[in-house]
Amino acid sequence: MTRRLVLAMAVLVAVVAAALALPLARVVANDQRAAFISDLQVDTLSTAASLAAQPFVDWQKTSEAAAQRTGARVVVVSPSGSLLADSDLTSLDRQFDRPEITAALAGSLTSDVRNSVTLGEPLRFVAAPVIQNYDVVGAVRLSLPESIVDDEVRETQRWLVAFVVAVVFGAGVVAWLLARSISSPLKRVAQVAEDLKDDLDLRADEGHGPHEVRSVAIALNATAARLSGILQRTQRVAADASHHLRTPLTGVRLRLEAIEDTSDQADVKDEARAATAEVDRLTHRIEQVLALARSDVGAVATVVEDVSEVVHNRVDAATPLFEENGIGLHAHVEPRVHVLAPTGAIARIVDELLGNALLYAEHRVDISVGMEGRTMVLTVSDDGPGVPEGERESVFERFRRGAGSVPGGSGLGLALVRETAMAMAGSARAEESPLGGLQVVIRMPLVDPVSGPLGGEDASHPAV
């Protein structure tokens, strides 16, 4: 906006200044040329009067004095056409036949311009008669190169151009100051709007800037306050619901375990174990819903997490379960891979990915952690049936399950993985696994444990 306003103001002022300056330059040029001619005429008449009051012997001295005063060449010619005096000190007593001299000897004041053969350029001259006792005793001519007045006109035009440039520059400065007074508060409001996605408690300054910008800030603050209230209530409802559900579910689980331990009937024990598994599955779903609610609210405090260490810990914890199901779990982890994440977020991502792979793998699951440029790359691959290419994007939608999904899933695990990764400026992508099944790739910007985010163009990738 600042650039456009400055450019528009500068162009407008330039057009107006040029529209005024061009006629002014023409008027000034004509005025200067007329003043030049008038001054030359006055000087010529003044010189003629001086000569008329002096004896012939003083005319050379008077001509030189007039030339020094006016800068013109001064010549005096007798009625017979012979040169009597010349400020250029050329040879005298020679014929000086010029049309303007002839007219002056006839008693006329002559002023004109013509090309000078001697100078090789236009010559401006004024010739007047020298009169003594009512008789024309000679003619005096003052002449100057026309380039003198042309130079004066061009100098004036240069000053006019400089004036126009100064006016345009001044208008640009004023426009820049005006634009800054408008854009600075607007930029601050825009910055608050951009940062709201991470912190809904931020508020724009409502007391500075033009009325329109203050109105935008007030509306933005009101919207942010409403969104913050809605999300906080949503989180509170989810937290309250999970709390009130955990307690009865824990009681149900304890009763089922008691039935399993005390019953002598095999079918009752089997039903109790199946019911306990369902309770565990329901508890896991509640945890997922609560985690999604927290990710919706955002603005969660982050810490520097060592992804390598977290993956090692979660793989160690999951290995017995994988072995129990006859699935090989293989980890390839580079050391000291750090990201900025909420406490427990990386562990939750790894658990969800491993849990999803365990449901579909036939013999093997691979998990790897590495670095590509300034990006952490976490991949989990399985050798299961995989997901058709047309459904790979939809598996990250909440409560969306693929056509080949196994019964009992919630449709929340991969959605939680992507939303958690996106909250950390990362991405999640599903693709074909080298093992033949599904491979999920998580990318997040790396951080230095001491200095913080590494930055750069590889720091983040949009979710696709």
C-alpha cells in the first residue's frame, strides 16, 4: 500500500507540475527574450546619446566603455559608411555596410536578429542614429550572439525542471509519511491477526491509527475473544467429559477384571476379557478426542524434544506387543534429532503411527528418524494391504475410515497425527510403503537445542 500511494501521489503531482511548468517555461522564455531585447535597445540609445554629446575623438573610448558595461560589441559608423569606432579594436576607416546601419543612418531605430557570417551563429543587434544639432552624424550598433539569451532561457528551464523534481520528491515524502501513518497500525493489526492462530489471547491496539484501522482492530479483538471463548469451552467440555467418563470406565474395568479372576466358567472369563478390551478401546478413543480438542485450542507451551530418544523409548515399550502379534518392529534412528513440540506430542504421534501399523501389518513394521536439510523426517512403514492412492489423503480426516480398514478403529488416530504435526509447522503424508503397504511420512522443522529453530526454506512443509 505504501508503494502504491507514494507512486500515485508522485505521478499526480508530476502531471500537475508539468502542466503548470510547461506554459510557465514558455512565458518565462518569451519574457526573458523580450527583456533582453529591451535592455539592448536601452543600452544602444544610451550609448547614442553619450556619443551625441561628445566630440568625435572620444567616440572610441565611449564605445569601449559601453562594451565593457553591456558585454556587447559596439561599432560607430559615419554617414558615408566608414567605421569610426569599434570596441573589438578592428581596423578603422573601412566600410561597414550593414542593413541595420543604413536604416539607422536614415534616422530609424533598428532591432532584429540575423545570421552572422563572422560569428557563424545568429546575432542579435540594435542600431540607432547619433544626432547632433538635428543632423545624423553617425550610427551606433550594439550586437550580441543570440546564444546568450538562449543560454539564459535554458538556465531558467533547468531551474523549472529542478523545481518540478523537488515538488515531486516532496510529494513522495509526504505521501510516504501519510502511507506510513496508515500502514503501520494496519501492519500491527495484520501481525496480530497472523499470530492469533498460535495465541488467541493476543489483542490488537485499538487506540492508534486512522478510524478505519481502529475499527478493524476492535472487530478483530471481538472475534478473537469469541473464538477464544468457544475453543476454551470446547476444551473444557471435552476435558470434563473425559474426566467423568474415565471414572465409571475405570470402575467397569475393575469389575470386569474381578469377574475374570473369580469366575470358574471359561465362557464368562472370555466375555470379561472381551469387555475389558472394549473398555480399553473406549478409553483410548476418549484420550484421542481430548488430544484433538487440545490441538484445536492451540497455544500449548512447547519444549525442545529429542525425537530420537522418544522413538527409542516408544519402540521399546511397543516391542512386546508386536512380538505377541508376530510382527517384527525395526527401528532406524539417527541420534540427536531435535524439534520444538508440546510435551508428549512426539510420543503421541509415534504411538498412533505404531498402533495403526500394527493393525494392518502382516510380518513387519519399520520406523525411521532422520534429517533432510533443516527438516526432521519420521516415517513408519508396514507390509500390510496398503491404502489406494485415491484414499490416502482422506485417511487423515476425522472419523474417516478407508474401504479396507479393519473393524474396531476410531478414524481419529491419523487425524490426530496430522493435526499435531501441523500445529508444529509440520506435515503428514501417506504414500506407498517400500514394504508394500502404507507409509506415513511426518516432517517437522529442526531446532538447535541451544539457539532454537534453524529456519530456512526446508524448515516446514505444507500438509498435503
